[in-house]
Amino acid sequence: MTNPQLALLQIIPVGRDNAITGCDLAQQLIKAGYIPSTHRDPARVVRALVHDLRAVGVPVCADSNDGFYLPA
């Protein structure tokens, strides 16, 4: 896993009730320096990172209303 993937994995909360939106995840990754603040679509970077995590077997769940979370 890459550093941005690990950082995202540490940020994504556990449980549907704690879901966080892609935009909020992007803002946290921008603050941590993993996404440039000038990036055109930081939420897209988050979606790509989530895709990569899922590809290696991490069960990242998503809800279109609430955002991303890890299963409890």
C-alpha cells in the first residue's frame, strides 16, 4: 500500500453511523499533504484511493448519502 492509501485507511471511520463524505476525506488528505491544495478534483483522488484499497481486499463501504466507512 502507498502512503496516501494508508493515510486514507486511518481516516475512514468504522461503522455506518460514522460515515464521512469524500469531500471531507479529501480535505483531511489535503491538510496531511497527500493531495495538493490546488488539485482540480480532490474527491476524485479519494474515490481512486478507495478503489485501490478495495482492490487489495480492504472492505471500504460507501453510502451515497453519508459517505465512506469501514464495516463494524
